[in-house]
Amino acid sequence: MIKILLLLFFLSNALLSDTIKLEISHMKNQKGYLLIALFTKSGDYPKKGWIKRGLIKHINAKVMKYTFKDIQKGTYAISIVHDENKNLDMDTNFIGMPKEGFGFSTNPKIRFSAPSFNDTKFYLNGLKNLSIKMDYL
């Protein structure tokens, strides 16, 4: 009986905790940090708002990998900044254009502003593998 209860406990935890595996490529150098934010709602995406999880990752390879574990099923979007000067912010020029690299889930085509939450959202139900290509203007 105890074995069955333990098995059910582990199975229920496995079913409730989904995973997002990121592969981040096309970085122009290995300086600074990657600022990775996982969003659950649009709000002021991608600048601020409803960030579910965020992290700072030292860059140590041309292709970086990161895994978000124990995430609930649902709709999410990811934004990434290549913070080359380690000031924990996206640097912009005098007209607001990014001076540092950026990337988004779904790799949308960048026009004259950051993409919307709807342009970058994905649905998580189990394991999600995402390849995000960094972009530099």
C-alpha cells in the first residue's frame, strides 16, 4: 500500500511540473550576462510586468542552455537581453533602439519596436524545447 501511495505521489508531481528547455544562440560575444525573463501575462511585456521567473546567467559558451523546471501548464513568453556591460538593463541609444542583443521565444521578426506578448507566446504542456536566436541592431 505504501509503495502504491509513493508511486502516485511521484507520478502526480511529474504530471504537475512541466519543463522549458532553452537553447540560446547567435550571440556576438561571450561578454556579460544573459538576462532571461519568463512572462505569464502581457502587462508591459517585455519590459516589466508579470514575470514568473527571471535570472541572470553568466555567458560561458557560444550557445547557452538553460532549463526552467517545475513550471505549471499555461501560456508563457520569454525575453532575453545580452547585458554586455553587466548593468542589469537593456541599454538603448538616444531614440530608444537597443544597443545590446535581445531574443524572444518564437523568434519573431523585429520591426520598429519590441514584439508583443501575443507574438512571442507559447503554450506549455509537458516538455517544451525552445531555440532562441539573439539579434543585434
